[in-house]
Amino acid sequence: MLLAVLVGLPLGRAAASYITAPAVAVRIGASLQNRPLDVMCVGTGTQTVLIVGGMHTGPEVITSTLAQEIAVATQTGDLPVPAALRLCVLPTLNMDGLALGQRTNGNDVDLNRNWPTASWQAEAFHSGPVGAGAQPLSEPETRALYDYALGTNPDVVLMLHCCGGLVEANEAPGAAQFAAVYAAGASLGYIEEWKAYPVTGQFIDSMEEHGIAAMDIEMVGRDDTGFAAHRAGVVALMYYIATHPPVDAAAGASTTLP
């Protein structure tokens, strides 16, 4: 019950039981330049939270650092996982960009413009024009994560970005509720739609088309992971999922916090 107090959740709900266990590594593929893409999972519960860092590296490499800190915390006891859950972390999707010190992958493709969505187009935009690949899933990194996500069907995917200081969900059932819980726990803003510039072929929209809840988590800054705040967000989200029944895809979910 102390954990519920720490994350500001109501005391009237049944407490979740927690575990610490060795991480199990799952190789889901390799990058264009043959660097391994390994997901580390803790727990054997029936509900899964997947966290992905390093979609963009270079100026957003802080997302890989935070994802790695989260993975390490599950092993040090600083981030126990509810027994009902499995927490999986892919610290860096863009392994070649990490090695090269650039935002895009080894083909100079923006990996968050390379997903199969109704909005995909080859000429995309970030702060300026960016390449989205020859076609959706043209890059081995996106194919690997796409196949893994569809194969494991996580309850929610958290995609780390930088540096807007906010959380945005897709429109899959339960996503808005999950994002609101995370935003409250991590003291971040919550928005329903990104309006700063058009985003085509992005990951969370691709997951939405398969009914998988996903959110973009924009970290606050490039120099500090804000681990304590994001740990609180992850704890709040895991507690919420562990103490609530799975979302009914037909019914959807409310965005009102409990």
C-alpha cells in the first residue's frame, strides 16, 4: 500500500504484489549494419508493458540512456515489477544511429516515419524534410520491432522521444487512459494530438491500426534523463494495469483518472 501512496493512487484498491527477477534477453533482429536488437524482459505475467528507447539517436540519445536506466532498475530492486505483469525494454531501436552519432539510421531514414499507416509518404518532415524510406518497413529496425509487437501484442507500448515534456497517446482502446496515468505519475503534460508539425508514418499510428495502445513520451531535456520522474510514471502505469481488468477493445476506456 505504501507504493500506492507514493504514486498518488487511491488506497481503496487491492495492492499489487511485486517481483524482482533476472531479465531475459530476446533478440528480435538486427540493424542494417548487423548490430543486435535485444529486448530485455522481467516477469512472467499475462499483461505486458513494452518500453522502447532510441527510435531517434544523435540529439535524442538521452532516450536510450533512460531506457537503459529503467532496465537496470528492474535488476537492482529500484523498479519492482507487479507479479501480474511482464515489463520489456528495448533500450535502443536505432543501433546504427547510436554508433554513428546521428538521429537517423544507417540508410539516413527517420525510423519514426517508416511505419505502415494510412498517412505514410516517402518525403516526410521533422524540423525539416526527412527521408521515410522507400516504403513502409523498408528498414530492418522497424521490421523487427513491428513483427515483435504484433507477435507479442503488448497491452501498451511506451516510445521515448525528446524533448517536449509531454505524453501523447494513439486512439487504440485504453491508450488515452494509460497515457493520462503515466503523465500524472511523471508530472508531464498530456496532449490528445501533436500539432507542432505534420507527422506521417509514425509508430503509434501503426500500432493503433492493430488495436495496440501506444504513447509517445517526450522527455524534458537532453542533459538529464529525469529518471526519478519517469520511474514514478512507469510505477503508476504498471500499478494501474496490474489492478484493473484488461481493456475491453469494444468498450474502450475513459480518460478520467480513477
